[in-house]
Amino acid sequence: MTDYTDLILPIVRRWAGVDLGGTLQTISLKLEIIMATQDELAAALAAAADKTDKIIAEVQASTAALQAAIAAAGATSPAVDAALARLTASLTIADDLNPDTGAVVAP
């Protein structure tokens, strides 16, 4: 961040007849802290999104393996079929929370 205090202060002093140097420096410092905090927050949010993507991928892979194992086992009870359908539907809902790359999210 460029410090324009040396340029601005003489103008402010002439215009207002007041020395606002300390105030401008305080505002500048607080702005730098706010921007750093936002950068940290953005990084934390990106890390959380990455972790969520990883979890979804792991659950998708486990569900696919489970579907394959159930299909290979042959005839299943209606309760197993219903439980698998519910798991697949839940996974779809979770996956839809995070749009695929290039997908447009409706406002």
C-alpha cells in the first residue's frame, strides 16, 4: 500500500488548519489490518472448500464401490434397495451444494 501521507498532510493542514497526521496514519494502519484479515479469511474459506470437495469425492467413490458390491451380490431386499437409493439421493444433494467447475449458480 502506498503511503500518500506526506502529500496529503500539507493540503489538509492548509485547508483545515489542523494536524491530522496521526489520524491518517491510524486509518492507514487499520486499513492494512482489515485487508490482511480479509486475505486470511479468503485463504481459510478456500481451504474449507477444498476439504469439502475432498470429502464429497471420497463419499462418491465409497458410494460407487458400495453400489458395485451390492450389484455383484445379486438379489437384494427392498430395504437395501431403499437405503442405497436414499444414500445416492443424499450424495447428490451434497454434491449439488458445490457446483461443478464452469456451472452457473442462480442468484
